[in-house]
Amino acid sequence: MIQNATITDQSLILRSGAGDLSATEILLGRYRNTLYTMIRLLIKDSHTAEDILQEVLIKINTQLLSSRYQEKGLFIHWASQIARHACMDYFRRSRAKKRVEVNEDDLSSCLNSINHISDSPEGYLIGQERKVLLADAINHLPEKQRQVILMRHFEQKTFREIALITGCSINTVLGRMRYGIKNLRKLTDANI
């Protein structure tokens, strides 16, 4: 049995690479709380943070046992990087699940969801990314579709007012809105 406090991380890493499971256990035990705290600060949910921690520990264990760990600094920095990547993967998966669905009748639900994603830092970043994506998609629409969408959702004009301003029938305005939203969906789906 290895004496926990007296052995260095480097020695534990070498022993882990040689298949010594007790060395791996000691090494992971040494940094488990630090990694959990880091993940918990990013994730905000204790159950999800615990699940991600288990993923991280499995990845670290796998890399140690297969001798893929290459020392380029402190072990904890390397382990923290794996934890950060796992958190980012979690945010990407969450973002894919919460993907903004554009309602064909009304774009305002999309705009509202962007403004109210979350008060958390990652929610704010996702919201900002979606705003940029949506603005870019709107700028790539044909002029007549963009004009109708901007008047309806940013200037709060009714379809009747838009028809009067553009000199088109209400049906034409509704058609441009419908095609504009379909094109927005295609453009945003291609960039997510």
C-alpha cells in the first residue's frame, strides 16, 4: 500500500501508467474535491456537477492507465482542463436541446427566448451568440423579407401598416414574412 501524503503526483502518475490502481485512486482522491468545486461553480447544479465529475474522473483514469498523460506542467492543470472541456460539452449539449425554434407565425417568441435564456454567465454567452447568429441571418435575407421582419418585430408595426408602407397587399406581406422566417430557420440551422 502506498503512503498517500508522502508520494509525489509524478510518482503516482508513473505507477498509474504501470497499472497500479491504488496509485490512480490516491491521485484522483487528492484532486476530486478541487475538480468538483470547479465544475460546480460552472454548472450550478450539484447533481449534474457530480455526473460531470464522474465523466472527468473516468477520462483521467483511462488516460493515466493507457500512459497517454504527458507531463507538461502540474497534473491538476491538466485535470482541470479535462473538467473544463467536459463542462463545455455539457453546455453544447444543453444548447442543442434548448435550440431556438422559430414560430412561423411570430418571430417574437424567438427574440424573447434569446433575451431570457438564463441569468448565468454561460446562459448570457449563449444568448449573445444567438443574437449575433440571428442578426447575421436577418442580414442575409432577401431585402423584401428582411424589411417585413424588421418592421414587424423591431418596429412593432402591424401587417396592415406594413402593407400600407410597402404598397403591397396584406397577403403579400404575410407571404414575405412566412418565407423570411423559413429562410431564417435555414440560415440559423446551418450555423448552429
